[in-house]
Amino acid sequence: MAYARSWRLFRRMQLTLVAVAGLIYAVAAIEAWRRVPGTGEALKLLRTAIFPGAFLIVSGGLILFVPALSRLMTAHLWTSYRFGYGQSVISVLAGVGLVLLLAGVVFWRIAGAAHGGRDPAGALAAFASGLGLLIAQAVLLRRIEADPKLGRLIED
């Protein structure tokens, strides 16, 4: 099935945000593991992967498996698409720029913790929660494509 160019651009923007956020999270977790002082490997694993991973699963899972939240997020995605978000260079740069800004906060917290500041586990968990939402949005895009009513509206 061939989709309209505007839909392909919108979907590509959503997938780009997932990829960028995923790569940033991986680099941030590695950087936190390397720089943040810890009392042991198990504690570092908890703070950089296990707790943030749980937040990612919960935030994405709530959107995907709670029907009311799924409908709200699908309506948000559909409205964003219909108003042209993600279909121009400026809107894609704005989305990626926001992810990079949030990543800057995470890396700032990591740098602070390396010098005796607060632990960055909360910032990592918050970023992972956002990544979970982005992944859920990407999954919901496939559901929109499979929907008989909405699918017809995005076909070429």
C-alpha cells in the first residue's frame, strides 16, 4: 500500500525521534556508568539500566495497553499529522532539538554527579520514560495505518 508523501514524512520524523532518543540514551547510560562513582557494579546497573528500563516499559506500556490512553495518544498523533507537524524541515529540527535539549540536561546531571553532585538516575529514568512514549507513538502509527478508516485517509 502506498501512503501519501505527507504521511511518509510524518512517520519518518517519528521514527527519527525514536532512533535519536535511543542512541542518546545508550550513550548517556554508558557515560553515567563510566563517570559516576558507585559502590558496585550492581548499583550502577540498577541506576543506569534497570530503573530507567522499568520507567520506559511502564510509560510505553500504559499508552499501548490502556485503551483510553491509547485512543488519546492516537488522536494526538492524528491531529499532529493533520496540522502538518513533522512534514517540514523546521518541525523535524524542532523535535530533534527538543530531544537534544533534554539530553543536555541528562549529560549535565551526569557531569555533576561525577564531581560529587546528585545522582543522575532520576534524569536517566525521565529520559527513558520519554523514550517509552516515543516508542509507543511509533507503534501507534502502525495501528493508524492498519485502521480501515484512517488508513484510507493516508493512502496516496
